[in-house]
Amino acid sequence: MTSLDYAWDEPILPPFIMLTVKGAGSSEIVCSMNDLQDSKQLYYENFIYIAATYTFSGLQESSVRPVASNKDAAYAELVLDVSPKTQRVVLKKKEPGKRSQLWRMTGTGMLCHEGSSVPHNPHKPSPQSVDSCMILDIAGLAAVTDNRYEPLMLRKP
């Protein structure tokens, strides 16, 4: 929680303040400074990209072997994307706001894919339950144990 001292611009006017969250869909409320209510809340979605860090900065940990010798890969800005036709999870160039590249963390720690969910009004709390979204998972039944790699995919929780 953040606080900030504030002196009213117009001390003779009623003490109301408008709070706004800017973004893809902004949300705003008007609060009386004489009666702060916990019931008034701002809602916004906090989507994330799952990025291949090396492709944004060109920096790589010393303990990790290079993915490619091509210098272009260092600044390709690759993120996880989901192909709408095949539902395969792939690396693609970041496109700001593209729903197939947006994810959100659920309260239980799962990565829910935004592009697989029905769009909703950003001015209202999300009615989506965790059960109605598709989450990031591995395609195999078990974790990697025998030096094989499993592709990523979307699944129901």
C-alpha cells in the first residue's frame, strides 16, 4: 500500500477524489475523503508476458550454454504465444496487447492463458473461475527425467 500527503487544491469544495487505473481498460471510482470505504475498489487485469530473457537483453547466465550463435536471437524479443489453430505453445516475437501472448497468475500459482478466455468488461471484476481458463502445462505425463524434453501445451486445470 502506498500513501502520499496531499493538500487540497480547493479547500472550500467537498473533499472528493477520483482514482483511476489506466491501461487497456481503465477503471475509476470517486471517493469521499471524509468516509473512506473498504467496499470501493479499483479493478484491473495485470497480464504478463512469459519471455525468453536472453532474446530481450542479449545477456545470458554464465552457467547456461548458448541457445544460438546467431546475434539476431539476442534481440528478437521472444515470448510464449499460443497458435489459435493448433493450440501449440511456441516462441514468437512480442506484439504488445496480443491476447494469445498474455498470461495471468492465478491465486493457486497456475499460469492462465488470457487468449483462451472469453473477453470481459475490464471495468468489472473478472467473473472467470480458475476452472474456466486454460493453463500452461507440459505435454507429457511426467516431468523431464530421462534427458528428453516435453513440449508445452494448454490444459484445463
